[in-house]
Amino acid sequence: MQKSLFSFILKFSLKQQIIILALTGLSFPFLYYSLDLPKQIINEAIQGKDFPKEFLGYSLGQIEYLAALSGIFLALVFINGWFKYFINVYKGRVGERMLRRLRYDLYGRILRFPLFYFRRTPPGQLIPIITSEVENVGGFVGDSFAVPAFQGGTLLTILVFMCMQDPILGAAAIALYPFQIYVIPKLQRKVNNLSKQRIRLVRDLSDRINETALSLREIRAHGTDRYHLADFSARLSKNYWIRFEIYKWKFFVKFLNNFLAQLTPFFFYSIGGYLVIKGNLSIGALLAVIAAYKDLNAPWRELLDFYQQMEDARIKYQQVIEQFNPAGMLVSERAGTDGQGEPSAPEPLAAVGVTSFDDNGTRVLDGLNLEIPAGTSMAILGPYNGGKHELAQILSGLVEPQSGCVQLGGVDMADLPLGQLNRRLAYVGSETILASGTVFDNLIYGLQVQPQANDLLDQAARLQRERERAEAEMTGNSPDDIESDWIDYPAAGAEARSDLLVQIIQILRDTELLPEMREYGLRGRADPVERPDIAELVLEVRKVLRAPLSQPKLRAYVELFDKDSFNNQASLAENLLFGAPVGPVFQGDALGKHPFVLSILKEIGLYPVLVEAGRETARQMIEIFKDLPAGHEFYNRFSFISAEELTELNELESKLARGGALSATIEANYIALALRLVPTRHRLDVVDDDLRAGIVKARHRLGETLPETLQPSVEFFNIERYNGALTLLDNMLFGRLAPGQGGAESRMRQMIRDELEKADLLGPLLEKIIDVGLHYPAGVAGGNLSPSVRQRLALARALIKRPNILVLDDPLASQETALQTKMVANLLARSDMTIIWVLQRGSLARSFERAAVIEEGRVLEEGDIKSLGEASSHLSKYLNAD
């Protein structure tokens, strides 16, 4: 990056700055003539003699000549205003392009920061720099040459004119102020709304930057920096276009203000001049008003403000440069290289004289030498602080040694482009960082290194994409399309997305993730429009299970949906609708507050019953949670009412106990609260048989009278139709499982499996269930997943791209011993890669072909497990320890 602000400006916007200066210079003759024209109007048109006069080939009388000169003055006002508007918008666009470039460059530098950087510097320090602190710098770029040239030129032009003509300038007229007061705020509100959108986008940028800082190891290990750059470029693009709209409206408001302000002299010269000619107004009065209209101090104040802005921007830019230039950065030539394609044959890996120091300058590896033959499995053993974890990061290319080298296939790893290195080698550490997308997004993350060609865009989309690409290239941003398909299918052993699932299922099997994916899938939902194949298969399954699930002995374990029966496993809201809400009309508490629903409840006589049920629910929940603090985990686990809502309900109950009256709004809130209840889950003894019967009666009445305009807001339960608002399991059963049945539920599930196996539907169904489960939301940083699942998913993410060498730095630390043993066996059964595994549990090393003991930064012992055997005192110490 350029060391000074003006060198940055000149390198990337010199052409645009020259255009701004040229336009500024071109505007001065019009400005000067607009200052000189009033003198001609007064001296020649108003006080002149010898009429008619020749003007542009026409003979004009005094009134016509006055009108012509006044019209020219109005045109000059418009032209001068247009120059200001165009220059302001243009320099604003230049500033936004430079701001986009600066932010992109800073984000790109984060991707090349050394891994240890964020152990000493909190990532939160970088977020405000990129999002807010550089904003003033970007704004200054457009003004850097335009403001001194334009304001200085304006000041000089006015001074020259005044010296030549000796006019007196004064205050502005206020005749059009009421109109301005009415119109300008309306236009300003549009600017404010755009500014709010910009603020939201800036917050999204902050989140993305923070996530990148936390995920830097995964980005470097999987070589997805190009994908992240394209994603960040797309976010900057949205921000750019909104800010460009802000500039257009902002300076249109300024243009309108200036135009309306300059419109007043037109009336002075035309109407006032006419009155002077007719003798109704003195020339002195007219001159006094006109002279009061100009203000010479404005450009001078602008120049002083510019100086302050320049100093502020210069200092901020210098601070940014210092913050974003740490020692040990990855050289840009190695980053962002192509790493696509089929994997090559396994290659040997060797550490030659590797020496490394930690952040405190302590030597952690001391001239270490280690050879790992191609296609073998090697266990790395040793104490936690003996250097084995640092060795894993160095062998994977994430950290460069201070001396020595790591050779991959006989070539120094430091000489290999990062894309090729990431394609041939994968690393999984003990610290698992996941993105906030779905399980599938996290699983294929390592395959997203380069966009695939998209030939399916229509003409309009293609033109828009070309426009985005041209703008990105102009600002030095990534030209890659984030909307393209980024998955490298050959790397995963697939030809297209359609057969990628086969490879994924095998990876899930190796990492023992299939049971979790099945559960996520059963709890997941599928849109029947987007996935008609899933909807059709589920309906077939429903038909097969209809008879077995109708058996009386299963009624305790599953409750089927029946229009004439209340379902205790569903909420009162679902029972009332006999369906699920679609969209905001009946979503959540809106159902219990909707006028049509309330009218049905009143007609059935259920209104007061539900109000009392809601009050009783509130009282019981207040009693249950009264001694718990607001942030207690029980709120998330057991309560369907937030702590804040409980506080409000408690205050309301106290008010009612003192004799307060129930309003219609309060009654609707209580009804909405009661409709949240699921009888078998919440067990508050609020829902009795009479209430159940009333809900079923209201259900029929609601279904019969629901207006056509409201029918699209409900997805009714229909045994012949797939319901996109229900989970896959609910759709297959056309009902709900009863919770807490223990072994009985397991036996029932086995019965279902047996029935589906007889109908040859089990295999296809499991595949669809896993497909849906893969789209289960992982949550922020994988928060929706257990630590065990997160660790195994990180391992699956590395396996899916089929690397030649897999470096595992104790990635299964939180797994149970049996599961660790099983997964080690699964991975060692693969013969297509070299596996280097830093183990915490030494006994697992018995399954490996080779082992190395690392202590105090050196290899104490290394060789074949069988040949070393129990004869090795160093190795046996770890083999026999857990």
C-alpha cells in the first residue's frame, strides 16, 4: 500500500482528478459572466438608451431586451448549478470508488496476516478501521483536488470581478424559503432512509470482517481466500450503489437549494427592472437588494474546512497503514492462486532442520528433522508443550519456520503457490471455527476456491453482471461473481452437484455424522415447490405408514392429525387452524390478535375461556420463574415466554389484582399467550377437555368461513398433500411423536424402518432425509451444533476435498474414547492419502503405521510402530498412557 495519502490518490485516481480539475476550470467563465451580466442588465437594458438594439440578429425593444438578458442570466444560474451538481456527484463517485478499493485492500491484507497476529491483537480493533475510520478518508479523496480548485477559483473569480466592477455584495433574499422548507425535508428524508440502509450494510461488513479474522486458519488451510474476497466484494458493491444513490440525492438537494436561491435575482432583474422602468421602484433600492445577495466568505470558509478535513484524513490514513502492515505477512504472489482439479498421487513430506519460536521468542522447535513417506499414516506423540502442535501447523504450511524448510514432493513448500498447496494438503486443528450458514455450506467450504462458469444467466442478468465486474475491476476489487457456483466438483470426486451427495454420504459415514444428519433432516423442512422429489417420496412413505400407525397400540407414541380430534402434541394455535401459518398474517401472536379469529372465538363462546387460560398460564409461569435471573438457561430450555415478557405480565397481574380493568388489547394478548401452549410439552393443566372440544369446534367454523384473502396465510393439514410448514417427520407420520417414550419410541422407529424396507423406500428416504439435514442451520460460529458435531464436521470438511496429505492436530479431543477409536479406524482405512495425526490419547497410535515422539522441540524417536514395539521406552510411555 502507498505510504502517503496523496500518493494513494494520485496512483489510483489521477485520471479522474484531472477530469474534475478540467470541469472546474471550464465552469469559471460561466461563473464570471454570470457575475458580469447583472451590470449589463442594469446599464444597458434598464438604464440604456438607443432602443431598439440588435441582439443575436434580432431587433429588440427595451422590455424584450431586458427579458432576453434576464433569461440568459437564468440559464447561467442553471449551468453554474449543473456544474456544481455534476462535479460533486462525480467527485463523490470517485471518493466511493477509492473507499471501496481501500476497504478491499485492507480486507485482503487481513487474509494475509500471520496467524499469530490475532493472538496479540483483538480482531475487534480492525472492524471500526475498515468500516468507519476510513470513511472520512474516502470522502476526502473526491475533495482532495476539487475543493481547493473550485472554491479557490470561485474566490479568485469573485475578487477579480469585484476589483474590476467595484460591486457590493450582501445578504440573500428569502422569498422562496417557504417552498424550500416544504420540499427540501421531503428529499432529505429519502437521503436519510438510504443512510439507514447503509448503516445496516456497514454492520454486516463488520460481522464478515470479524468472522474472517476468527476463521483465518480455515481460510488459509482450505485456500478459500478468493471466495472470501468475492463475497466481500459483493457486499461492498451493495454498499457502493446505496452510497452512490445517497450522493445523487444529497447533491440534488444541494443543487435545488442553489437553484432556488439563485432564482431570486431573476425576479429582481425582470420584475424589479420592469418596476424601475415604470417608475415604481428606485434604481438604488434594486441595487441594494441585488448587492446584498452575494456572500464572499462562503468559498473562504470552504477552504478552511477543506484544510481541516485534509489533515484529519492524512492522519487517519497513516494510522491505517501502520495497523495493516504487520511483520510476517503472507506475500501477495502466493495468495489467491488456482487450486482446482483432481488430486494427484500421494507425495512424501519432510521437515528439514526446522526451527521455530513462539510469540515470546521461546524456541519451540529446535532443528527438527522428520521424514513422512507418501501414503503412510503417522502418529505424532509428545507432551502438550513439546512442539508437536507447532510442528503440525508448519507441516501444513500455515506457519513458516524461522529456519529450515518443509519439502513436499522434494520441493520447498514456501516456493509453492498457495492454491496448489491447499489442493494437495489439508489441516484440521482442535479449535473448530464454522461459518454461520448451513451444515452443507460448512461441509463444502474447502471446495469453494474458484467460481465455475455460469451460462444460465439471462440477458438482463448478464448485463448487470458485466456492469458489476467493470466496476469491481475499476476499483481493484475481485471481479469474481459471488452468485456463481463455487464448488470444485472434481476435487470431491463428483461430476456435478447431482452426484455430490453420494460423496458427502461416504464422508459423513467415515466421520460418524450420519445419525446427526438423519435427526437434523427429520426435524428439517423442505419446500415442495423447490423440492418436489422430496414431497412425492414423503407422500409415498405416508401411505405406507398409514395402516401401521393407525394401530391402537401405537396411539400412546404417535398422535395423528385428525380434523375431528384435538392433537395434544400440537400447539393450540395449530389445533385451531388445523394447519400452520404461512407468512406474517397468522404468524406467532398475530393469530390470537387477528379480528377475524377473535370474532370466531366470540361466536363459539371460546373467547373468555382462552382469556382465562392465558391469565392462568401467565400466573403459573410467573410462579415457576420468579426466583430465576433474566439470563438463566432455563428460559431457553423450558419457557415459551421471555424474561422481559414475564416481567411485563407480572406487572399487569399486579395491576389487575388491585382492581384494574381488562382492555380488549390485554385480552387479545392473553389469548395469544394461551395459543402458544402445547399440552403434552408444557403440562400446566390449563387445557381441559372442554377447551379441547371448543378448539375443535372453532376449527371447523374457522375453516368454513375463512375469507379467500386469508386462505393463502394457512397451510392446512391434508392427508393427501405435503405440508411445507411441517417437518419431514411430521409429514411422514401425518402427526406428532409423543415425547419421553424412551425405548418404546426406539421400537416404534424400528417398526417404521421395517415397513419402509418392505416397500423398498428406506434407502431413497434416508438419502432425502440426509439431504434435508445438510441444510440444517449451523448457527453463528456453529452455535446450533454440539462441540462433538462441530469437530467432526471440521474433519469432514477437510476430507471432502480429498487431499494428498491430511494433517490432524488433535481434532477429536472432545469425542468419547469409543468414537475416537472408531473414527481413527475409519480414516486409516483410506488408502488415498498420507495421514499425520497429532494425538492426545497415545493408545490410539497402535493403529498407525508409523509414530514419532516429539519432546523439547526435537524428534526423540521415529519409525515403524511394529519395529519399535514395546522395546522403545519413549514410545511405550505414550502407547500405554491415556
